[in-house]
Amino acid sequence: MRAEEVVSSLKILSSHLSNLKETLLQAVFPPLCAGCGTSTCGYSPDWLCAACHGKIAFIGDGACAFCGSPPGEHAELAKGCAQCQPDRQSFTRAAGVAEFATPARELVHALKYNGMHSLAQPLGELMARRVASAGFPEKFDCVVPVPLHKKRLRSRGFNQSALLAAEIAKHLQSPLRLDILHRIRDTRSQALLSRNLRVTNPVGAFLASGAGGRVLLVDDVVTTGSTASECALALKNAGAARVYVISFAR
Ligand SMILES: [Zn+2]
Ligand SMILES: [Zn+2]
């Protein structure tokens, strides 16, 4: 056997072994649905089972044009709904992909607390598509995640919003900037607070420098919009002209 034949045979063998390894791994660790934990073998995409996919309450037409709240009795008002009208928030517009309910809640949880970093890819892609369907600009001067305080970043090891922002920036071909917006106060987790406290908790927690033009602010979840509004205020104080907010859950 000539040397090149040996090399070619080894290549074929190596490719068979690699396929075999993949098959064995799938058999031992079948891909599990990030929404409910059942096996997604045979389904596409392999990060969500068909049942969970069917349950996601996607937000589309009819959402509040200003704050992105899901369709409701006042959501058709162009200047804002009952949620956002009394005190106009500092961002230009906000939109979300899905209502914050099962299984969107579990997906955010899996990304944030179960370390399923690979979820940032499909969720980020859905968010980039929502940017387009919500009628936001096609490109931004920068894509900025809602930052964690450095103490929390150290204990968690990553910022889930930064993972999402990186994916979105890639899809929109806009620069990702992690150096513009900082959380200067370690606020309490919004998830643990009442609605009233959620509004005041993030006040004054953010500081920005060197922002400009159109900014896309990225967060995994937006509830009252107060964190996004505080971030937008800091970005505008630092020179941003317009701040659009995109979240996965809303
Ligand atoms: Zn599922
Ligand atoms: Zn609204």
C-alpha cells in the first residue's frame, strides 16, 4: 500500500470513528429539551421539544409599540399602553420575543442558572429576528448587554445577557460593546421583589461612558422595564441618541 493510500484509509477510518463517537454520545446523553427536560431525539431543533415549541407564547403584532408589552386591551395605542403610559420610560422602544411564562421562563432559567450557554445561539437568533419584525433599525452603532455588577459576574462566571448580545450583534452585523455600560451598584435581584420595589430598585445603578448614535440594549427578561429604562437613561447621558431594547422574555 502506497503512503497516500494509507493516509486516505486512515482519514476514512478516523471519520467513521468520529461518527461512531457522536452516535454513542447521543445514545448515552440524548439531547434534552431546555424547556421540560425530555429527550428531543429525532426533533429539530434539538434544544426544544415539539410540545414546548408549541407552547411558547410568541409576541408579534398587537404588542405595545412603545414598551413591547404583549397584546392587551390598551396595547394598540401607538403612544404606549396602560403599562407604560403614566411615566414614559427612557428608552426609545422595547420589544420581546415571548411572554414570560412556561416554557420561555424555563429557557431563560436554563441559560442563566443551569449553565446551558449553547442556548444563547438559538435564543439570540430569535431575538435578532424580533428586532426586524418589531421595525427597529436594521443596524446599530453598538449592541450593549444589561451588565451585571462585577461581584455578581465573579460569582456567576458569565453574564447571560452578554452571551445573547454577542449572538444578536453577529446577526445584525453591529459591534458588540461590553465597555460602555456598567452596573455601579449591586442591586437586589428583580425576581425577588414586589412590583413597586422593582421600579425603584435599579434607580441610579448604572453608569455609561462613550455611547453614541443608535444603541441596542439586550436583556434576557424585561418585566416592569425599570432596569432597561435606567440603562437607557445612563446611555443617553453618555451620548446615545436612541436606545432600543430587545429581550427574550417580556
Ligand atoms: Zn420540552
Ligand atoms: Zn406599553
